[in-house]
Amino acid sequence: MPIFDSSDGATIGALQLLNREAGSAWTAVDAKVLQEIAHSISSSVAMMQKGQHLLTEARNLDNQIDDLSRMESAIRGGHMLRTFPPAMELPQGGFFAWSARRNYAPSLH
């Protein structure tokens, strides 16, 4: 028996009954009762699915925060890995000393 979301009618789950006592067949009355049960739990099932979606998103955001934190630590800690040789060695004092000697003022735009 399908469970439908009451807001949009989408199928969000199913109920299944197995092994009726004494091996007799399920009746139309049994199907009607199962349909009423499915309807009564539909809003709870929908809410649980939405809650699960939020938990998944929260985990994804936590992972992104961890990744960004590791990247920031590497940059701030001076551990940034260089994968290529520098184009030219900078003199003592670094870039700003070099740019001052060349009257080069980088744009901050």
C-alpha cells in the first residue's frame, strides 16, 4: 500500500502486510484499514524524510567547513605547497621590496 505525501501527492513510502493468520487471504476490509493507516502516518513519514534531508545537508556543510578550515590553516601557517618553481627569486624583503625598487604599485581592485 503506497504512502502519499499529503502536500503534493508524491509517493513517499509503502506499507506491506505479510503472513496473515491461518493463511487466509487479505480482504477488501483489510485493504481499507491499511489505506487508512497509510493516510494517518503520511505526514509523519514526510516529516522524517525532510528531517533526513536536513541532516544530510548539515553533514555536507560540516565537511565543507572542515575542508575550508584545513585550507585556511595551511595558508595561515605558511604550509602552502608550491607545485612549480618560482618564475624568479625575490630579493631579501620579498615582493614589496622588489616592487618598491621598480616603482611598481599593485592595484588592490
